[in-house]
Amino acid sequence: MHKNILITGGLGFIGSNFINYLSTKTKANIINIDKITHNFFIINSYNLNKLKNYFFYNFDISNKKKLKDLFRYHNIDLVFNFAAESHVDNSILNPEKFCNTNILGTLNLLQTSYLFWKKNKMLDNGLFFQISTDEVFGSIPHNSKKKFLETDKFFPNSPYSASKASAELLIRSFNKTFGLKTIITNSSNNFGPGQLPEKLIPKAIYNLISGKKIPIYGKGLNMRDWIYVKDNAMSIFEIYKKGSHGNSYNIGGNNCISNNSLIKRLILAFNKKFKTNINFNDATEYVEDRLGHDIKYDVNLKKINKLGIKINTRNFDRNLLSTIDWYLENINEIKKFM
């Protein structure tokens, strides 16, 4: 186990959940840097600030001097890079912002890691772990049974997915050219506590609580594989322990369903919890489709299954209820940041 672990973007949705999980598995120092792109993520800091051996710094991974100083001060020997601009809609509006963070920011982090570990003779021990997405592989036809393999070519269809694919290529180059030890994970759509309410599931929950319509793109037929964020955190940690350097690993929940089906199950869970009788047609509205909207994502999990990592798909509806509970418990705080 490494001793000084750097988490970038650790106040974000997946990053904060991973830190909470990691803190139960190690006594190592956990160093979190996050530029706090949205004040909503301050909510995620409340539990993290209670952790032992936890340090937080508010700055951008593009800040070379601060990053270099932090590596030296904390003697970083492991990096988990969660830092990213991640909302596809926002990438369509501002591609440059996504390229600056997801490509140039990752490059800066790679260079800082490599140079520090090389100088301090830590290349054999240091590890750069990149959190990526299944969106780099493009889109699957609606009725196809295909699932993305780790060896599939990249066919990104949005500025967001293109920026994440570019980051992966840079990481591969540092592994092959400089001998930097790297691992990449490509996860499917995450849901759970701490996600910014601009994403589909938290927006749907927030709108149900607020009595507003849930917007669904197009005809609601686009399909995604959904994984509970805590299952993703567990998978990332297990891959860290058991995975091979220079490799990438798909992570998914084996829950590939349409947006219509997802919202119907969410409304069903909401009705069950509050003993209401909300109707899908009354609670939703179809809106103009997203530009370049990918039809379907689904990932093949054989590679992580061989590592002994398996997700219990029967917990999906229970995890939806847990997610509803979190947003309900934090609704007053969430309203402050909306």
C-alpha cells in the first residue's frame, strides 16, 4: 500500500465517494486537491473534513508550481486522477474549458508525477491511476448486443469524450515512453449521493421533490449502463490492488436501460418511499435532443470479473432509494447552491 495518496477532483461526485471508501481501507495520508468548479461540491467536503490523515488544497491541477510543491511537501507516491469537466452538455457549449482541464491538466499531472518520481528514484513504486469513461468508445446501435471491450478503438462523439480519450492517449504514451506505471478505468454512468443536480438522476430526484417536470432528451430511448458510485469506488480500489500496470479496465453495473425505463423505476421508488402515486406521463416532458446524442453505452466486464470483481445488480432499486434519501436529507443545503 502506498503511503501518500493524491486524489485530484476529490470533492467531486465520484472522487468524494472514493475518498470515503479509501479511508476505510488504508491508514495512508490522503491528499485531496480540487478547484471547486461548483459550490454544490462543498456539501461533499463535510464528511471528508472529519477523516484522519486527510489534507485538502483548493487549486487547479493546471497550476504547475503548486502541484510541484505539493508533491515535494507530501512525498506523493500514488495519484488517482478524478479531476475533470464531465457534463456533455457543457462541453458542447464550451469545448475549450474541457480541453484545458481534461487534456492539459492531465498532461501537467503526468509530467509532475513522472519528474518527481524519477528525481527521487520512485518510478518503480509510483503509480498514476486515471479515472476515465466508457464514452471514449462512441456509441452502440440501439438493438445491438455489443458491449465495449477495453481493446476497442476510440470513437468519441462529444468534446467531453474526445478530451477524455485524448487524456488516455497521453497516459499511454507516458507508460510506453517514460516507463511511468499507469492504470486506467473506463466506467459506465454513475449514480448515487453527491452528484451535481445537472445530471439526469439527481435532476429527476430534485424535480420530483420540488414538483417540477423531469426533462428527458428526445424520445427517451437512449440507453446507458448504470453503476452505483459506491460500487465503482470499490471496483477502482480492487483494480488498484490487483490490476496490471499499462492496462485499462471497464467498470459497469450490468444495468443497461433506456432513459424512459430509468425514470420509470426512479418514480416507482419515489412513490414507494413517500406513498405517492406520481404518474410517469404527468411527471416528465420530452425536450429537444442533445446534439450528437450517443444512442447506447454498455461495457463488457469480463476483464474485471477475472480479478474477482463482481457487482450485485439486484441492488439497483435499493440504491436508487438510497440516492433519493441522500438528496432529501440534503435538500436545504442543495437549494443554497442551485
